[in-house]
Amino acid sequence: MTGPGTLLRRLFVPEVPGDEPGEPTDARAMASRLGVSLQAVQLTRAADSIDLHLDTFICVRLSDYDPLRRHAHALGGRFFFGHADLPRLRDAGLAGAMWSITTNPFRSAARRWAVFLENLAGLRALVARSGGLLAEARTLADYHAARARGAHAVFPAVQGANAFEAAPDGPASIPDGAVVRATLVHLTNASYGSTSAPVPSRRREKGLNPVGRRLVEAMEASRILLDLAHVHPDTFWDAIAVHDRARPVMVTHTGVSAVRSHWRNLDDRQLRAVADSGGVVGIIFATQFLARPGGPRDAGMVMEHLEHVVRVAGEDAAGLGSDYDGAITPPSDLAGVDCWPRLVQRMLEAGWSEERIRKVLGGNFLRVLGAVRAA
């Protein structure tokens, strides 16, 4: 009997029969298929291209989606889920990604912790099943080792640090120090801080309370990168005030409000604060947060937000956090992870130097990772 997970996967993201991970598609063939220059494909593959926020593990949890096999693009070509799998990651040349484990905030605190442990084990089982094509990476040294042997580096990450609320020793209880990055909140308020999402709430104070301040300190003591995506501006500024000034902070998947005014996006003052910490702002691929009236409806919308980050905060502060498989709708020409070279083609056409492109594709993130988790 076909279960609901199988039906969900077949409806949204059908597998391509018989196509398992192997050698990436020939670079010239990729360039022809994507309608880009050979240089764009080669540069994407040669650079340390790293997605700062990949939600593909959601598909694994919700259905029998197997990210080790190739799938057709998502429903309608780009909607909701089915944006990424290992064959397409290899085709694009993505050397790594922060694979996010998302916390269900409506579970009890004890259950959130238990489910997080189950999900971390599930993510690690996926890596083990890949035959060496995926490699768990917790440090900069781990990344370089994975890159050297041609594996895609999986950086375990968490969306919603309330996953650790009932842990015996907070973030220090995470097995093997496995989590590289965590957001403080997601799309709901937590007991210690507020989301930027316009959810109904009786809470008057939108910043961090003393528990939230201690959480930030505990995360940094455990060398977990502090991700301020999704937080209310008051929580953002409280976290900036309490965090270790010697360490960078990140916002892994966002837009900028100067291009598109939206509750999900950062203003210029926030961009500068991340840059002043030595951190990185990853631009999301979600049209619902990026598209402005009269603006581009293709990869140009991502470029608009990237270029604003570069103008306001500098090229060392810009990165990419697609949010693929996070129930988003990307631009039609960025329908899946294998389309990354199309964005690189836009960078080349905009006259960006190869040095800047390499920084934005992943070099800036690796600098941040080395500052917090070199080995």
C-alpha cells in the first residue's frame, strides 16, 4: 500500500528513474542546459560555493523523499519543496550547505529536545548512507577535508534554538558539538525572544529576556554560530548587545528592506551591525520576500538584494542562503539548486570581479566559520 509520504513525494517531486549520484553533469552540457557561459559553471564549481540555509531535511521528515536520488523540479517547476538533492547539488558544484533541522515550536520543551536528537541522528544516517558523497562538517578543517575528497559538506544547523530548552545543559548537551549554527527563533515567539513574523501575541516586550541573554551566551560558549534570521528587531538588537564582540554573527536567509519593505527583511542599520561583527548576510531566494513592485521577476531580484548588501555593508558581508525546500517559491530561473550557475552568470554580467564572486558564493562564510570553529 502506498503511504501518505509516498503520495506527497510523488505529487510534489517525482524521482527521475534510475538516476543515482555519480559524476556531475559535464560542465559544457550544464552550461548549454542552463543557458549560461562555461565560465559561470566552472566558477561555481571551482569556488567554495556554500548555501547558508538548505531545508531539504524537511522533505526527508515529511515524506519518503530520498535526497540521494535525482528528482524532477518541484510542483509547477519551483513551488514549495523538491528544490535540492545530491545529484543536483553535485551538478551545480555546491561544496557544502548548512542543512537545517527545523524545530516544531508547538511540542513540549522535553519533546522538542527528544525530537531534535532523533532528527540529528536521521541527518547523520543520511550522510552515512551516501557512500562518502556527503560528509558531516563541524569545523573549517572538516570542510577542507570533505572538499579535498570531493564530498559535499553537510553543516548541521537548527532553526529555532528552543530545541535546546529542555536539554540538561542547554546547547552544551548537543552530541559531539554537532550543531554549527542556530537561529534564536523561527516563525513563532519563544519563551525568551520574539519573531519578526506578524503572529498574534500578548507579549509587549519584543526583545530578549534574561533567559534569552543566557541562551546567546551559552550558544557562543558552545561555538554555535548565532543566526539572527527571523528575529524581531528588538530581539536582534538585544542579541547584538549581549553577544561576544570578538565573534561574528550571521543572518543566513533574508532580504533587505531597502529593496523590498517586508517584516522578514533587514534594514540598513542591521546590515551594518552584522558587517561590523565580521559576519555575513545570506540573501534568500524566496520571491515572496524579495520581489518589489515593478522589479525583476527572475534571478535579478536576488541580485538587487545582494548588490544592496555590498553597497551598504561591503562585499565581505554578502552571502547566499537559498531556503530551498523551505516551502518557498524561488524565481523561475532559480527553480532548483542546480540553477546556481545562472546567478553566477548574473554576477559576471554585472561586472563583479572573480574575487567578489568567490567571497559571496562561500568565501565569506568560511572566514566566519574559521573565526568560531577553525578545528
